[in-house]
Amino acid sequence: MIALIGRIIFRVVSSFFSSIMVFCHAVILAVLGLMGVFTGLCTLLMPILGLLRAFGIENIFIIKDEIQGFSIVSLPIGMFLGIICALLSWLSFHTLMKYFRWISKGEHNAT
């Protein structure tokens, strides 16, 4: 009887742990994927917006409404922010690939 209760408790705890791990995997994959996509888009948009602002198009705010410099420095700021976004996108992509390799090896499920 005690062995049966022990097996039932073990299965309940094990399925609870498995469901938590599945949820964590889903959250990590979604966050890394969305971060890679959005920073990749920002990598393309920031230099373009900086160039447009440098040529005098108004109402393009690269940093914030209150913090705006001269129009001539908008292109270098846009390039700098584009490089930062490219680095974040690269980092999230490589972290995602390492995470996929870690999941596929199955080292986290060691018994």
C-alpha cells in the first residue's frame, strides 16, 4: 500500500515538474525568438530613420521626444543604435541555437 502511494506521489511530482519545464521551454523559446526578430527589424530601421531625419524629415524621434540633438547627428546615432540592435539580434540567435542544441542532446533529462 505504501509503495503504491509512493508511486502515485512520484508520478504526480514528475508530471508537475515536466509541465513546469515545458512551460519554461516555451517561454524561453518565445522570448529569444521575438527578441531576435524585433532587434533584426530595428537593425534595418534605425539607420534608415537616422538618414531620413538627417535629411530633414520631421517627427522622427530616434531616442526620445525630450532628448533630440541636431539633425546632422541623427545618422551616426541611427547607425550606432542599428549596430547595437544587430549585436542583440546576433546574441539572441546564437543563444537560441545553443538552447536548441541543449534540448536536442537531452542532457537536461538525465536520470
